[in-house]
Amino acid sequence: MKAGFVLGFVAAVFVSSAAAQAGPYVGGGFGQSKAKEWCSNAGGISCDDRDTAWRAFGGYQFSRNFAAELGYTNLGKFNASAGGLTDDAKVNAWDLSLVAAWPFMNQFAVYGRLGGYRANAKEETNFVGNFEHSNTDLTYGLGAQYDFTRNLGMRLEWQRYAKVGGGDVALGPTPGDKSDIDVLGLSALWRF
């Protein structure tokens, strides 16, 4: 009987806290992106594998612990040049993730995300023309969130888009290579 009472009490607490936190939210932010394998093995080439990224997202919080989130991220532009030849890649991605949070104070939580993305990479060169390629793969990340009020929160997050590129687009040292792109970002979110 005690076990049933305790289980019922825990379930009631979970359901009441889930109901208090459930609902839609939107947000946006910016950060630093890095294409990990962009010209990594290319000697004698000037390489810029970092850029500013920005993100807009919306989601639905099912409970204090779980949410589903759809986001759009402009991952930036990555450049390589040598002897007057230039190669620029612009990348953006849509992603859908499950966000699992562990709140350990009233206003503070750490979380992880796991999902999939659809990226579009446009490569512009001044020597062989322009190319475009889209691909789908995994995205995952870790972060911390602080809620200033019931409606307003702030996030600090690292997110990886695994193996972006391929096809005719060279996001690596040779055409067809794929590069992990990491984003370290700061964002704000608003709950309705």
C-alpha cells in the first residue's frame, strides 16, 4: 500500500508540474559557427572556417523535462583562397529535435538535444563555377537554460550538425567531403 501511495504521489507531482510547464514557445539567437573540416588538410591555402550564425526556433514543451523543437539556422559562410582563386560556401539548415531537460533549480536547467537536419550548402568559386547541395543527417547538442520569468528564458548551447555537404560542394579539403559544423550560441525564448 505504501508503494502504491508513493507511486501515486510521484505521478501526481509529475503531472501537475508537467501541466504547469506545457505549451508552445518561440525564440532566436546568434553565435559562432565552425566548420571542422573546411580546408583542414589544405596546405598553403588561406582558410576562414568560422563565421557568425543566427537561429530562429519554435517548439512545444510537453513537460518540464521534454519538448519538441523546429529550428532554422544560418550557419554562415566559410572561405578558402589561394593564388587569386576563391571558394566560398554558404550553409543553412532546418532541424527537428527532441529536447530533454533536467531542471535542478527552480529557474535553471541543463538539457540535451537529438534530432535530424536538412542542410543546404551553396558553393561559389571564381574558377569552376557555382554548386549547390542538400543533405540530411543528425544534429545533437548540450546546453543550459535560465528562466528569468515564467515566460522568458535564456539559453547557452553547443550544437553540432554532423556531416554537412557532399555532392559537388566541398566543405572539406576535396570535393564531396562532408564537414561537421559546430555552433556555440546564446538565445532567448518566450513561452506563451
